[in-house]
Amino acid sequence: MNTTYCVHCGGLLSAPGHEACRTPRTALEPPRYCSECGRRMVVQVTPSGWSARCSRHGETSSMSSATTG
């Protein structure tokens, strides 16, 4: 996976101003934007976790990110 975009604001990671995106609060939130293309994702939060789907790059979930991260 090529991480180019911020998953919380959708901006380029190389751009300045991501201090608000890197807080303990945001570390617990599901991604809202695709890290590969910056598109807004469809996010579903349940009591057992979350899933997020990009129209171009598919689905990720709290279960898949817990095992890979």
C-alpha cells in the first residue's frame, strides 16, 4: 500500500499542517480518506470495530489494520 494522503484530512502527507491529524484522539478514529488516492471513504462504525471502503482501492477494517499494523 502506497501511503501518500492523510487518512484524517485527505491532504498530502508531504504538505505542512498535519499536527492536528497526529494526536492521541485521531489515533483511535477510523480513517476517513483513502491513503492511496485521498478520496473520501464510506465508513461504518460498529461496537466491535469499523470498516472503510474506497471506491477505487477497496475495503479496510479495524481487524485488518490491527493484524497488519
